[in-house]
Amino acid sequence: MKINMDPSVKPGDDFWQYAVGGWLKANPLATNHPMPWEQLLNDFKGIDYVAYRDALGLPKDIEVVNVGEFDAIHEVEKVLAETSVEDLKSYMELHVINAYASFLSDAFTDRAFEASKVISGVQEQQPRWKRAVSTISGSLGETIGKLYVKEFFPEARSKYRGSGAGAKQKARM
């Protein structure tokens, strides 16, 4: 959208600024805050970014980082400073188990469902096979759909081949 653009910047000089510069100027909550690595280490001392960088296997010669939300990082620093390591571990364990409960035994799945009933209002859990199909469909639905069409509707595939935007672009060349 042109309203977000900054026409005072040449696209060849700084395309990002050209594309969203107008929005960045108009939006006081903009999240593009590049800063030198050393400034990150000085401004946000409550998080060990060197250990974090090393744990992720990132290069040691990082020069600039983009800090999206200063206030959020300061809140995380407060939580880390005021919360015991044991409580932080318990919190993380809870979220890991919750995230993977559907892949674990029925005891985990049933417990996670019981906890979610309050929020979702759903009173009966779907059978495991339906949950498994739903997970696969959510992850691979598009790919499986293409394979299905290729196998069972080959004429439809050839009928529409070459009619899309890519074919029109080739025709212009």
C-alpha cells in the first residue's frame, strides 16, 4: 500500500525504508530497532545473550541485532530475576508436555484434554485415530491433496496446467 511507503527514499538505496518507511514514521510502536550487539549486551543485562547465542550455534561475530520490543524484553528480564529456577523449569516442562501431549500416551492426552475442556467447552475427546488424521491433514493436507488429484483426476491436472499466472508471464516473454 502506497500509504506505508516512503517516496523520499530511492528503492535502490534502501528498499526496506522505501517500502515501509511511511508506516515506520507514522507508527510509534514500530518494531524495527537495529542496534549494535554490544549495545544489546549493555542495555539488556538481565539475559545472558552470549550464552543464548552460543547455545543456538550462531556466529560469534554478530555486529547488529534487531530488537523488536524493548518493553517485552525488560519484562522478561524482570521475570527471570524474580522467579526461581525451579519455577521456571516447571513452567517450561508444563509447556513442553502440553505442546506434545497429543503425541504421548493416553494418560497425557486425557489429562491435557481435561484441562482444555474448561477453555474450549468441548466435552468429549475425539478418538485417537481422528486426532492423528487431523494432525497429518494439518501438516500435509496440501501435499496429500495434490497427490490425490494427480492419482485420481489426471485430466483435471492437465486441463488447468498452463492456465495460471506463470503461463501468462511466459507467454508475454
